[in-house]
Amino acid sequence: MTAVNVPGPEPEWETASSYQGGRRNPAFQQSMWEFAASSFRVVAGLQPPLEALAARLRLTVERGWEDLGSVDVAMFRIEKTDFALSELEGAPVPYTFVWVSRSVDDVEAALDTLLNALGIGRRALAFRGSVEAGFENCNGRPG
């Protein structure tokens, strides 16, 4: 079997994971989270940090990135509902975002399922709602 040598990148190519104004690099890399996020929608924000929430459910937190920077994410399923919890590094408001699968019809029931599993009540909500309908601030602080 002959060895195949792969040439290095072309000198004018941008990094595949960054904005490419000239799009000279034929590849544009997305993080696993960016790819997976298209299957989810944000429905709420929680006051507790992702680390504590993930520890409660014994979840593994993965690091990815998105347009705004590095993001830590845990994706999981409870009672046939797909959830994701995310926390954006350096966010001005340090909430944990709650995402549910776009296939979920009853978001309130899904939130109750998640909050029950986490052992916390709705008092832990910082905000809730959707991009389409708007978000409601639940704790008197900016949401």
C-alpha cells in the first residue's frame, strides 16, 4: 500500500471555523452544538449555572462555539423529550438557556418535566417564552 501525502492548507485560506469574508477556504466548519441547535428552540433561562444543573442529572458538558463565542452544552432526553442546556462564556447575563426539541408541542409540560427532574421549581426561571412570541422576565432582572 502506498502512502498518500496530504498537502497543507493553501496560504490564503482562512481558518475554517471563523468568518470568511472572501470564502477562499472551501470548508466552513460548524461546531457540533451549532449543528445540533437547529433541532432545538430556546424556551427559557434558568438562574442556576449549567455546572450545577448538569451535576444534578450527572450529565457531561461539552464545549462548542457559536457566533457569539464559546458555549458549554449538555444535551439529554427525559421522558422522550429532547433537551439541551447551554451557557455562553462571557455572557452579560449568566443564565443557563433551556432548549427543547422543535417537535415538542407542550412546552410548559416539558419545562415542568425538566424542573421536576432538576429538583427545582419555577422560581429558578429567569425568563421564559420563545423567539417568535417574545420572552417574559420571571425574576425582576433583565432577561
